[in-house]
Amino acid sequence: MNLALTQPLASEDIDLSSLLGFDGAEAVIEAWCTGAAPDPRETVWEWADRDGNVILPAISAAEAGAYDSSRTPYLREILSNLPP
């Protein structure tokens, strides 16, 4: 097997019989390959809005709770120019 990776690894590229000799080995490799996939491209503010990734504490925020960029639309351009 050639281990020099020039492109993403897929489960079909791996000879499971030589690596793992148990039932379910294919599912393990498939899950690993899925988990190793790159995250979707999104801006910082899209990430911050999604699923409560940023929670503002009551002690230091006028509006505590999950961050919502619609409350500060002027920050979107700034956040869009930050690297992921």
C-alpha cells in the first residue's frame, strides 16, 4: 500500500483485511474517513450564529445568551475578513 497522500483518503483505498481482522472493521474505517473530512467553508459570523457556538455571559453582555449577528450587522464585514 502506498501511504504518500496527495488527495483525501477514502475507505475504499484501504485494504481492511490487512489492517483489521474483525467484524465491523469497514464501518470503523468509513467513520474515520468521514470524521477526517474537512469542515464546510463558512465565515466566522456564520459559525458564531450556528448552534450556539458563541454564548455571551450575563455578567459582561447587554444581551446574554447565544450570539446573533443580526443584532450587530455592522460586525459581519469585519468577521467575514477574519481567517477561518
